[in-house]
Amino acid sequence: MHFNSELSFDWLLSQDITQVKELSRAILACHVWDVENELAPRLIRLKKEGNWDHSLRDTARAASSLAAIGIVFPDVGKWMLSSQEEGSWNKDVYDTTYALIALADMGIRNVEGCSWLIDNYGPSWEYPGTTSLVLQSLLLQGKLGVTEVPDENEFIHDRAKWLLSRRSPEGDWETIATSNLVMQALILAGYGRKLDASKQRLLSLMNNNGSWGKNAGDVTATSLSLITLGYFTHMSI
């Protein structure tokens, strides 16, 4: 199926994007495809005292997207690190993964957080979306230096194969958001060549206006889909 990225970005950039989560995703999508936009100043204006709305996840999303375009705020990194306790953030897998991804994007290695994820991984986290965030955290953190976490590589490849085993006959995973997270993690882990059917499934779910998601389009679903397709196009898989 032919993909017209211009149609998708025309739709995305015509939306009134004001929320931190949506702005962050849209900025990253534009970056992956090298599309000019004026979203970063809008996101930066929402920053206060080293964070966004005192929300760890929103702050992490914002920090990741801005770091991708070369904007790093040291006070944001300090704010996130100040709330880490015993390796994790709030003893929560999602807070911890988003924080580790953002710190990695900002060039900050955090071995303690990676170890906490591997040591605490178990059945309660064994969902495609959750596992994908764990893998992205480990993979992006791992790019910053030699692996210092015991069994990290073995864990990554074991969980990547598990993700592939959870794919539906149609080629996707549960929802558009989850499918995108899974594919992004698998591409980063070196399994992109096994995702042809999943890529075609994602393209088949695109709306006629170039967006993804219900009600003729959702900013987050569209941004995540564009990021994934950009990974296929621009990364060595």
C-alpha cells in the first residue's frame, strides 16, 4: 500500500494541539520525518520549574521530544532524578520506563533504573504495551554505554521474541497505540525485518484523511503511527 506522508502531516499540523502528551508525540513525529513545524515553542511555554504540570510522564514525554530536536534542559533531568528512589520512580513500571527513556534521550545513563526493571519484571507486567516500554528503556539506555546490567541482552531478546509470539493473525497487537509501541521496540531491538505484515496492517488502518484513530483521527494515534513508519523508512532494520 502506498503511503503519502504529506497527507498525514497536513492533517496532523492542522489540528489544535495544546496538550503536553499530544505536542510531544507530534514533535517527535515531525522530527523523524524532518517536517518543519512550530510546535516546540508551544511545548516549551508549558514548562515550569523543571517540569510539565508536575507530571513525571508528561515531563518525560516532553523532554524526549525536545531532546530529539537538540533542546535539553538540565533542570528537567535534575527534577526527574530527584524523584528516583531505590532504582525506580514511584515503584511504577510506567513512570520508570518513561523516565528512563527521557533520560536516555537526554544522554543520561541510569543503570539503577534498568536493573530495577529486569529484577522486577514478572507476570503482572507481561502485556505487549508494558513489555515494549521496558524494552525501549533498556535499548535506549544501552546505547549510552557498555551493558552493566546482568543478563540485559538475554532479557531483551527473550522478551522481543515473546512480543512477536503475541501478534494477532492480522499482524497487530490489541490497539493502534500498543501496536506502535511494540513495533518501535522491535525495530530498536533489531527485529524490523519480521514486521512486514504488521507494517501493512498499520497502513490499512489509516483513515482517508491521512490520520489514524477513531472519529476521523486522533493526534496521539496519528503521531505514534508516523513515528513507527518513520522508523521503518529511516532506520537500519
